[in-house]
Amino acid sequence: MPIRILLVDDHSVVRQGLRMFLSAGGEFEIVGEARDGEEAVQLASELNPDVVLMDLLMPVMDGITAIGQIRARQPDVEVIALTSVLEDASVVGAVRAGAIGYLLKNTEGAELRRAVRAAAEGQVQLSPEASARLMAELRQPVQAEALTERETDVLKLLATGKSNKEVAQRLGITERTVKTHVSSIMGKLDVRSRTQAALYAVRAGISS
């Protein structure tokens, strides 16, 4: 089954370029396009894509707000911020809203394809520049409800970039069980994305 993608950008030429590039080869299916964040939230609800490629600077509703609303309503839909903006507030805001990835629009085509595949598998995908910005967030560990031993094992693997399938294989459990653990971890840590959970693991010193 192809990975179902919703494109969100206020520039039609950007959406057209992404559609042409990603549609080639049959690996991805573009199920819809949105011109602003409000339309993105609506279409995400109607189309239930696997991955949303989300611009951040848009009219009506900005991308960060849209990411938060999509993730709150549809936690199984992964969102990658795809933007020309590289500011601390934008990177941190997108991740806090629930984005699993943050890529710049000058990203090479092959890297974009890898990022979409990885996001569909639940893997965190950050550009090197975005990762550097997020390092500023790694201060003191946050206080959170205690994780079980199994949840800690899952979190360690998530922090190293493992997908649900890889975590399941490593721990000898099903992917459905991994998803259940991930949901519990995110709830206990009060975060909306695997990216935030991975950052917690680093802050708390349990990522290795």
C-alpha cells in the first residue's frame, strides 16, 4: 500500500512540485492539498492521511496551530514541518505541537522521500539545523509520572530513531503493543510527539 500524503502549502507551485516529485514511482499517494492550516485540519479529518507535509507560514491558520489541532484529533497521523523558516521558536513550536519531523525546503529529494517513509513508520526526522536548535531545549529533565520498565525500554529505542516495527522486533512484542506503550509514554510525559518523548529521554539520561 502506498503511503498516503496530504500536502499543505499556500503556494500552489510548491504543492504542484511536491505532487509531481512524490507521485512518481507509486510509493506515495497524494490524497489531498490544502492552502492553509484551517483547510489542512479539515482535509486531514476527511482523508485520514498517513503523513502530512506542513508549511508553517500560511494565512488563515499557521502551520504550528494546524499541527497541534491535527495531532490532538488524529494522533495516528504523523506531521512533518516542511518550511523555509529556521528559527528557534518555529522549530520548538512545531515539535511541541506534535510534529514528528522538521525539514527545510532546500532538502534534497532523496532525503525527503526517506523522511516521509520514516515518519509513516513513526521515526523522528529532523534536519541537522533543526536538531541543533532543539539542543537548546535539553536542560534539566522534566518531572513526569513514572514509566514502567517496559515503557522505559520502548522510550530508549524511540530515542535512537527506531520505528514501531524495529522496536517490536527488538523487544519481541507486536507493533500494536508498541503503539500502546508509545501512547502511554506520551500521556505520562504530557507530550504530543515522539520527538518530544525522545528529547525527554535525552534530558533524563535514559536514551542510551
